[in-house]
Amino acid sequence: MNLNDAFPSNYLKSDDLKGREVKVTIANYKMEKLGDETKLVLFFEGKDKGMVCNKTNANRIAHFYGQNLDGWKGKEILLGTELVDFQGKTTEALRVKGGSKPSSDDGAPFDDSEIPF
């Protein structure tokens, strides 16, 4: 049994992507109270888990689709992971890697295979 199976989460984690980059479509968003803070959570079409959206990822989406969160609905993003330093440790973090489906000539197709979230 995997440790993540023993402690399931309502929110997407880097482990959920299993090393892949995955195209998702933003269905909605809301502000949710998590602990002592209120955070932006994105929800995706056909997916059960929401993604707690940090400022880095929000800025990346805004780069592609603008500052108005309502304008993000129905837009595709590419999710992946990258190594980051967090609280003095190197760890995998969820990252928005792209804003729309790349053209066929750039050699970076989305992985449309089924993912378990």
C-alpha cells in the first residue's frame, strides 16, 4: 500500500501526476479556508480533486489568460511538476507548465492519458 492511499487528500498533489504532464480544463474556482488561511482552489472538468493554487501558478495562468479569474473558466492548462526548495528541502511541486495546447511543430504534445484524480 502506498502512503498516499492511507491518507487520501481532496486536493491534487504532485504525486498524483505520477511524473507526467497533463492537460486539464479549468471548470471553476473558489476561495477555501485551509487552516488559518484562505486560498484559491481551481477545479477541473472531469476531475474530482481541486488544486490549491499558489501565487506562482496563479501568475503563470494569468500570463496566458489574464488577471480576471472568471476568464480562466473553460481554458486549458498543462500541469506538471518541478523541483523547488521549500522550507529548506528540495521537493516536487505542482506547476502550471503551459497555457494552451502546443502546436504540433513544437514537439511538446500533451499527455491525454487517464490520471487518477
